[in-house]
Amino acid sequence: MESCFLFLGPELGKKLEALKTLRSRLPRETEEASFYAGETPLPEMVSVFRNGALFSDARLFLVKHAELIKKKDDVDVLVPYLKKPQENTTVVLISGETKLDKRIEEAVPRENKTIFWELFENKKTEWVTAFFRRQGGSIDEGGIRALLEMVENNTDALSRECQRLILFLGKDRPITAADVEKYLSHTREESAFTLFAAIARKKLEPALTILQNLLGARESPQAIMASLAWCFRRLRDYLALSAAGPVNDLDLKKIGFFSSKVREDYLEAAKLWPRADGALALIGEYEYLVRSSGGPWEGILMDLLVLKLSAGNQHRGSPL
């Protein structure tokens, strides 16, 4: 048995389910290994594919960040293999993008190509509600909105955070927006929310250290940027409230600012970014750059994003 597959698109949860199904169809003693395009040279990668299995009945190779396979020389090496793969070897090219080089796509049978799209906006609420119902718990509308804003936009990340919310907060009552904020902000020693706090206080060195720790712990750049964007949208709400007149304790609680620490963070952030839309636009620019560049550039681009966010509203312009 030999085959090649393309698993494309941004929806990680469904992609992982498809990989699980694929593994279930392979022999029990299948050897599995992963490569990252842009790190391992294509000739070396294909040479490994062509070597027969020595200690197992079959082999499965995952090639991640496949969108980075763009150079003509690399495509020239890969395409002949995809057209005639090694016996008892399965290769899956994986990418968060929806398209690869045209020649690569044409070399893989149409039925082996799947694009995993993100849930439509109106389906995300249904998905979260159904997840809690299956687990015997519940979450209110505010909690769902907060969860969808703070968690990376794929069902794998949502599933992990929903499960943790149920585990730590129980099933006795509906989970609220305040619960989601408190849990996601404080259950991890370092998170995108402690990163936001360091940025707000212009503590660049600690901010970069937190970022590197998050990336080192396999937190995805997209998840970090999604959480930072959520923080800056809350800053926008805070700025709008402040512009309307004196702010009291009740007003702050209505927009989810329950602790004095959180309020101090946003007070400092308001000085740094008096126009929060500028920070949101900057995050949007870097989200596009990370998605289109990927691989070894991700860490550099995230460092640059933190640097520019820490510089404040006066530091705008080209992202590079």
C-alpha cells in the first residue's frame, strides 16, 4: 500500500481527526515521522521516503508547513515521488493554507486532497454549546463570546479550552464571561495575557521572554495573536467608556474588569495605545505575515510584533 495526501486549510481539529482516521487504516506496526518544510532539504526528505521500511510493516510521513515548498528545484524533486510513491509508504503534506504549488496539487489524486475550512461564525456558537452539553455542563452567551474571542479559531484549541473549563470550574452552573476571563488569564503561569500586561507596562525584555517561553511550549503564533487581539479589543471598550465620562467601579465590571490588577494593566495600555485600532491593525498585519511566511520566520516576526506593540501608537508603518 502506498499513497500521498494533501491536508490543507486552517481548521486544525478536523485535520487531526482525519489524521487519526488515516492512522487507523494503516498496519498496527506503522513507523511514523514528521518533517518541517523549510528545515529539512527536499532531496534529503524524498530520499528518506524512498528507502524501504526495515523494522515495520509500513511508514507514515507528515510534511508540515508544506506551503513553503515553492522553489522550482524542490518541486522538481517532490513531484516525481508524489506520482509514484514508495511501496508501503504514506506521505501527508500538511498546510494551514488552502493551496500549494500547482504541480504538487496535480501530482496527488483528487480524492486524496482535503481542505479543512474553519467553522462559519454562526456555527461556532452551536459547536461550543453542543460540546458543553455532551460533557454535561453549560456556558452562557457571554461566556461563549469571550471564549471565541480569546481562543484560536479552530476546534482543536476550542476543545482543549472547553474541556479545561469544565474540569476546573465544574458543571454545577453555567460558565460566564468572567469565568472564562479569569481562567484563561490566570490558570497558566505565562500566557498571552501576561504578555499583554508586560507590553502595556513597556517591559520589553520580560515581554520577549514570555513570548519565547510561549513559543517554546508549542503555543502557536496564531493563538498568541488571537489572545492579544482580544486584549486590545477590550482596551478599545475601555477607551470608549473613558471617553464618555468618569468611570466608576460598576462600569468597569460591566465590561469585565473585575480585578485591580487588570484595571491597572489597561490603564497603562491606554497610555501606550490611546487608539486601540492601531494595535489591532498591527496584529492583523503580522497575522498575515506569519501565515504567508511560516517556518523559521515565525519567531522573528513575533519578536517584531512585540517590539512594535511595546513601542506604542506612535510606532506605526511598514511591518518590516
